[in-house]
Amino acid sequence: MHRNIDTDLLRTFLVVSETGKFSIAADRIGRTQAAVSLQIKRLEDLLGQVLFERNSRNVRLSTAGEVLHEYAQQIINMNDEAFFRLSEADISGVLRLGAPEALTSTHLPKILALFNKQHPSVALDVTCKLTDDLLNDYDRGSYDVVIFKREKRNKKSGTIIYKEPLVWAKSKKYQLDFSKTLPLILSPHPCIYRRLAIESLEKKKQDWRATMTAHSLYGRISAVKNGIGISLISKDLIDKDLDIIDNQTKLPSNIELEMAVMSHENKNKALASSFIEHLVHYFEAV
């Protein structure tokens, strides 16, 4: 007798394992906490295994859960790949894409690799710039699709695909003294990170000085790692050489950017629509 695992149950399982909390997982997938708990219970009953070790604060994978996690990720990836390959007509052409530089260090390489695998006949022409420059180029018709960052106060049209948490970062070896003026590493105007960093510090009435202006994201992060100062960056970019500065009394917290996407109504509409569906699906999985 064959037994099948519902992919919806596996998707919920993966989100719970990632977040460590049923409440956060429920919010992320748009269900109630009770519904998420019921889905995990159904999966555990089906497999005859306890998948999570629970305590009063969070949950973590059990031994059986660790084994399932690897298979679940493979099953979901294969399911999604088969769906996209078979449900869409083969498309070809050149897709002109504009994207923020920060995305090249996190999600964009995976996004493009997966899209290329699903649509090998599509050639990708990718440009990475600051958001304001991307939007100006898009208005001039330079891109078929543009991915851009926006503040919540700036409700320019577009479909939200991701909410990017921002954090204050420093080198692990750097000793920060809040009694002194904060040394700040910034991107040049009109970078949205620069604007958010300065505005948020001024609201806190925190003294700061620009110790360096870096014209690339890599240059800014490298300067932070070498102890030249601190900077406001995407939480996705935190690695083993960086520390998140967790001092809410001195530094503003809960800063967030929306990642959105737009496309032109032109001859590449079908291609652009396919790529946007791919983006939405990717960030839902993330």
C-alpha cells in the first residue's frame, strides 16, 4: 500500500522548522496557529514520528525531524520545478532586468539560476544599481522588469514580494563606545539605506559622523568588517565576521524595507509575467 505525503504539510513543516515558532510560521503562511499545529499533528500521525521537540518558548527539530527536513526540501523543490516546467509554455527571448545591488549578495543568484533552469531559452540582461537610479531607468523603458526597494511611506506602484529587515552591523572585533559620536559608513546619495540610517539616528538624537562613503555595497561591508565604523545593512548579509548591534536605547530598531517588482506592458509581457510569478514563488518559499 502506497502512502503519500501532502506537500502542503511539508511546506508548513519547513516554515515551522525555519522559524522555530508556530505563531510566526502561522503568520508567514497566512493560517491560524491552531491550523498550523493541526497540520504538524497530521504529518506526525502519518509518519508515526514526533518531528519537533517543544518547550514553552519555541520548537526545534527532533532526530526524525532532521531526517525529514532534507527529504521535504527535495520533494518541494522537485514538485515546484515540475509544476513550472509543465504548466507554462516554453518561452524564449531576452529579459531586461533591473535589480538592487544588495540583492546580488543574497537572493538574486539563486533566483536567476532557478529561472534559467526552468527556462533555458531565455537570455537574461541584468543591471544592478541603486533603487532611485533603477526607477529612473525603468521610467525611460530600460528594463522589462524592475525589482526595487521602497519605504513604507513611499507607496509607488508595484507588487510587494519580500519585506527586508535592516540591522545595525559592526565588526566582531570592534568595540563600540556609545558615549562618543558614532562612526557611520554610508552609501552615496541617493541610497535608500543612507537616508534611513541618517533619519533614524536623528530621530534618536544620536550624534554621528560619516567616517567613510562607499560607492558599492561590497565596499561598505568590507569597511565595517575592518572596523572603520558601523552601518545599516540587510539582516540577510550578516555573516560570521559581523555582529548585530542590539542596543535599542541608542540605535533605532525594527527598520524594514519593502521589496517590490514592476513590469512594462510591452512585447515582453509574457516573459516578464513568467519571471514575476517565479519571483513571487521564490520569496514565498523563502
